[in-house]
Amino acid sequence: MSPPAPHPRTHPGLAGGVASGVAAGALWGLVFLAPQLLPDFGALQQSVARYLAYGVLALALLVPRWRRATAPLGKAEWRALVALSLLGNLLYFVLLASAIHAAGGAATALIVGLVPVVVTVAGVRRHHASGPRLRALAGPCVLSVLGMALVAVDAVRAGRGLSSDAASSIGGLACAVGALVSWSAYSVGNARWLERRPDISSRDWSLLTGVATGALALLLALPAFLGGPAHPGPAWLRFWVLSSGLALLASVLGNACWNRASRLLPLSLAGQMIVFETVFALLYGFAWERRLPGPVELLAIACLLAGVLCCARLHARPAPLHAD
């Protein structure tokens, strides 16, 4: 009599990956405070400044071991780093800020908030043989969508909905959809490259992405700052200090945490980790406005967290032994 087949192990990096995903969300949530802290500076200026600082910080950290860090890279890796930098950093941030300005935060949150669902579905399609089935993940995805919808509904009720200008609103919605596509493509592509090149550490991949992002931001520096509105010296100092701080926290540290989560977690679970960016953005917003969340906002946060917990439980549960 043959011994019973062993149960499949749960994902070995689940706890560490989830912790890294939560940390990334906590750091990325700071990005949503930037437009409120720097209301006199445009979206392109904020994006270019943040990513110039990201590039400088990343280069400074890589200089002592530049040859060792870049030795494994070929033309394909550099092309990928440039493409990922454009999709996940510059293009995404400009589209997001433009959407918030033109269509309002409510509609933008609802559309861009679909990123976890899109990435989760992509992860299921890619790892359909080793992870939970799409039907099993329908519940967490529905909870994520419901949470984002509640965020949008509450923002509309508070008067932060679509712009009264129809053309501006349509353009803003188009930017929001573009941001959704841009970040989803980045998340999936970045996970694939981390899986393809396990010899490159998550930290180095993040710093190399920063170098590529900084180079792209340098190309946009002239159109971003030439001929713009004049600002006094203290305003520029505040602008560059906040941009550099955001680059360190959200880009250098946040992206490193995200790369670690992407490497430790299956893509179908890593996608759900993105909701922590929204959760922490809401919490920081409450602190900025010096108020407690309302009932609808509490329900939205509960739905978002419940979706992540359900998804994590599904990945922690041993997969069924039968084949579809």
C-alpha cells in the first residue's frame, strides 16, 4: 500500500511577503498627501522633482558597488528597467495627479482602485496550476471593489466628485483609466522580471529602477520647470525638501518593500497588497484633516482589509490535490 500523498505546503514567504506589502502601502500612502502639501506646484513638477531625487538617492547608494550591481544586467534588463520606470513611476504619477485634478478624487479612487483586482486576475491566469482558482478569489476581489466604491461614494457625498466641466471630467476619467493600465502593467511586468532574475536582489532592482527613473525625469526637467509660475525662495525650499523626503520614503524604501513582497508572494496575492496604499492614504488624510473616519469610510476600510485577509487565507490554505 503506497503512503498517502503529502499535503502541499503553504507559500513559504507568506508572512514576510505580507509584512513587506503592508510596509510598501504605508510608505506609498504618503504620496496622496503631496498635492495637499504642495498645492502651488503642478503634477509634472511634483513628479519630476520626486523622481529626480529618487534617481540621485539611488545612484548614491549604488556608487560604492556599481560594477557588482550592474554586472548581471544586459540590454534586455536595462530596457525593462526603463519601461518599468516609465510605467510605474513617471507616467503613473502624472496620470494620477491629472485625474485627481480634472475628475476629482472620488472617480479617480474608484477607477485606479481596481488595480488590485486587475493584478490579482493576472496572477491567477499566470499561476493557475499552483494557486487558488479565480472563482475562489472572486470574494476578495468583490470586497476590494466594494471598498473602493464606498470611498468614491463618500467623496461624492462630501462634495469631492466629478468636475462640473464635462470635457475636463472626461479627460480626467481617461487619465484615471490610463493610470490603472499603467500601474497594472508595471506590477505584472516587475513581478515577471524579479522572477526571471533571482540573482538580482530586490533592493538592487529597486535602486536600479530609481537610476532609470531619474534619467527619464532629467529629460522632463526643462518642460516641467521652464516658464512655470514664479515662487518665492522658501516655497522652492519646501518643495525640494518634501520631494526628496517623498523620494526616500515612498520610492527608495517603498519600492524596495514592494519588490520584496513581489518576490515572496504569488502575483494573485501581491495584487491584493496594493489596497494598503489606499487604506494608509485614507488614514493619513484623516490625520491631515484632524478628524475621525465616518461610518461609510470605516465600512470601506473594513471591506478592503477583509478582502486582503480572505485572499491571504486562501493562499495559506493547502491547494487541492485534484487537477481541473
